[in-house]
Amino acid sequence: MNRWEKQRERLESMPAQRLWATRPARRRLVAVGVAALCLLWAGLVVIVQYAPSDLARNVYLSMFAVSLLVGFPVMGWLNAAARGALSLPERFLDERQLAERRRAYTSAHRATSVVLGLLFVLTNVVSYADGQLTLTIPMALVAPLALTLFATHYTIPVLITGWRLTDPPPDDE
């Protein structure tokens, strides 16, 4: 067995009574994941307000650490709840899992487009002064912004799948 086959076997054989076993539990996990992602975005606001300063760096790094400590387990649990629909290669998925993956990526593409559009509009509104578009960006914002955009792009499909996933059918007795 190769690595992917072992991972699929492990995901398929997990007991149903886990932290993510019910739809309300998965939706709570999604809410926690969204909160962790919002914490990253809030860190950007801190950088814009206080950069360049040690305060901005320390507050952002604290927010980033909390976001990682909360976000990584949540993303792992939601990936496990999806039984590998987003993490396994396509050749290891059945038709239902492929359909879930495609729906999640399509919705995530739309959501990421909305986030980028809002960021564009916000940047133009904030930078409009005296009839001209002028914007001063602290260099301390560039790397965290790229990281936050990457995290948003990566986590939205997992969050959407976790929110939409139906409960597995009950076991026959």
C-alpha cells in the first residue's frame, strides 16, 4: 500500500462517534475555524494602525500563534470529517466525494473572489484623499497580507465542506 491508500483506509475506518460526528458539531468547528481566520485578518488591521513598532509586531505574532494553534486542529478535524474528499488525490475518491470536492472548490472560488473584491474596494475607499488615489502601505504589511490571503484561500474549501457535509447514515443493527 502506498501513502495515499493508507491515509484513505485510516480515514474510512475512523469511528463515527468523533468530535465532528454531527452536523451541529461540525458547524461549531467551522465557526471556530472562521474565528481563527478572522483573527489573522484582524492582525492586519493592527499592523496598519501601529506599524512600524514593536507593539504591532508582538500583537500580530501573538494573534498569528493563537490562530495557528486553533486553526490547524480544526482544519484537520474538518478534513477527517470529509473522509479525505479534499485531501486525497482524485483517483482515490468515489463519485460522491468528487462531487463534494467540486462543489467546495467552486464555492470557495466565489468566496475568495468576494474577499479579493472587498479588499480592492476597501483599499480604494481608504486611499481616496483630496480627489486622488494615494496609499501608504507599511512594508510590515506585505508578508502578513500574503500569508493571510494564502490561509484564506487554503481554508475556505475546508470550511465550506465542513458546513455543508451531511450526517452519515445510521448503522444498521
